[in-house]
Amino acid sequence: MARAVSIFVGLAVVAYYVLNHSTAREAYSCQGELTSAGLSRPETVVFALDRNRWWLFWAVDDGNAYIELSDGYPTLYSGLDESSMSWFFYLGPGRGIPDGIFSALSSKLQFRRDSDTFFKGTCTRTG
């Protein structure tokens, strides 16, 4: 009986760890220019990558990207694909042309918020 309890406790600890540590968050503060309707202005963007760990082999994509502009309105990019040193993210479930790209090598971020709003800037890791 004691052996069964210890096995159960061990499995519970492993399950807790897997469920609560299945993503790794990288947070950035990005300085750049936001262009909307042909007008550009300086913008600071909060950008976070939630990267799925390797044991989430059933996950459709590699994680999520969160972007928040100074207006406080966050945008979730639910599709995240890692390709070498770049991360491509998408607003919808379909693939094709990515809505944004983040280069881990140069810390450059570019994304499209909607049909006529674009951001391009450089990021500094904050967490």
C-alpha cells in the first residue's frame, strides 16, 4: 500500500510540474515606429513569447506571442512557429504569410496589427 501511495504522489508531482511548467516566457520591451494610414510615430511595445516545452509534442504550434501597444490593447498571436533563430507568428489558425516575425539573433520585431498598421523596432529582454 505504501508503495502505491508513493507512486501516486510521484506521478502527481510530475503531472503538476508538466502542467505548470509547460511554457517558458520571454518578455521584451521594444522601441520602434508604428505606421498607420501612412503616418509614423514612435512606439514602445511590450512583447512576450510563450514557448511550448519539448514535451508538449501534441501542440499544434510552438507557442503564443503577446503584443501590447501603448494604448493598452493586447493582441494574442495564437500561432507561433520557430524557424532557426526567428519566430513567425500568426493572428489566425491558417498559415501562409506571417503577421509578424521576431529575430532572436538581432532582437528585431516586425508585425502587422491590422490591415494598415505596422510596427518595426528593436527589443531588449526584460524577463
